[in-house]
Amino acid sequence: MKSKIAEAIGLEYNPVAIVLTDEKPEKALQFKKGKWGCVMFMFANAARGKTAVFDAETYGCWGGGVGLGFGNAYEQFPGGVDCFTRFLSSGNNQWEKGKQVGQALEKAAGREFADDFLEGERYVKDPYLVDQWLQELPIMEIPYRYVVFEPLSQIDPKGKEPKAVVLTADADQVSALVILANYGRKGMDNVIIPWAAGCQTIGIIPWREAESERPRAVVGLTDISARKNVRKFLGSEYLTFALPWKMFLEMEDQVEGSFLGRPTWLSHQKPKK
């Protein structure tokens, strides 16, 4: 499927369709069972034209398992959810269980992760606030075996309807997408920027929006850990813009006749390479 939006705003990378399915695509990239990996690394590969697949044993990391709808994978985090809430915030070196787990991790997982585990990533002020965040996060168990990232151009929506489409956009393009998302709608909150992992802002959060009568777009890749993992593949100037399938089709139909054909937007367009 060719995207009118991608053409109109001059996207450099492929829009990525996210498909939930029980059929595993052939020759797709996939993490090895039990091996760490960042879901956004696979997203970057899909944006560059490849297909990636995940299942309940190959989602790469605990946040990725949550982000892709494979339940509460944080329960599998070293030391459990209690250690995770401290890992994301103030660190595990202030209580005995955390110290013991952290010391073991240095040998098993490497010094960098062990340091983050003990000292904390400090993305949230304290473990209590992480608990509150976990209660708001739409953790879910998808009724499918696989999650597939695939270039939209390779998708026939009559055969397999994506759950969402994710665009990789720079500041000018995100600005245009925000305008287009509000172009044919009431209100001014048709786009949200939630605080979550990069994979969660292209996975479970827009998937929850897809179930709404008025789904909203989700801006993501504000997760600086994920940005670190993809900058060699995508560059440092991009964010993600995730659209539930219904909203994507709505916006596709509104490209023609909109501001995207007017001089102000065209003045922002970069010359084609």
C-alpha cells in the first residue's frame, strides 16, 4: 500500500505497518530466544525496508514484552517488579535484596546494566511514581502469537489489516502530522505524547487508542534509551508518529485539498535526493 501522507510530507523512511497475526512471515528478522534486544532496533530495520517478527519468547527486553502486548513482562525483571520500579527511578543499592541481585547482574549482564540497576536510570523520581505509571500503562495479552513490523508498501490491507501504522518524522514533518491529525476533527487533543518506552508508544498505547471511538495519534521515540539504540540506523532528528489503522485511513483521505498543497507547507519541503 502506498501512503499519500508519506508522499505529501516527504518521509525519508518507510511507514511501518504493525500487524498482529498467528502466521509467521518467512525470512523475517527475529531476536534469538532469551537474548536481549531493543524492539526499536527492529523498528528501525522495518523503516529501512525489512520485516521483523516477535513472539512471547523473542521480544528482546522486559519493556519490549510489555510494549508488544505479551503481558506484564516486568514480572520477569531481575528481582521482580519491586526491583524494576527502583531500576527506573532511584536505584536498587538502598535495600538488601536489590544489592544482592545487582551484584549478581554484573557478572551475568555486564557492568553498564548493573550500574543502572544499582544507581537507577533516574527517569522517574521514586519507585512510588513508577508504580503509579505501571497502573496507567495499558498492559495487555494480545490474542495472537506474533507481532510483525513490515513496510507499509508491502501490505495488502484487504489481506491483513494493520493494528497501527508508524511514521518516522523530523520536526517539520511531526508538525505537519499534528495539523493533519486535527484537520478534520473537533477538539485540539487528537495527538498525545505519553511518557513511556519507545516500543510502548508504537505498541500498546496506540493499540489502546485503536479501541476508542475517537482514536488519537501517539508521538513517541522520546525514550532516550531507545534513541541511543536507533540513532546509527535512523539518525538523531526523528520521532515516531503512531496512528491506529482507522485514524491512518482517515488522515490519508484528507491529504488532498489540505494545507499540504499550500505554499507554507511546501516551503518546508526538502529537495528530493
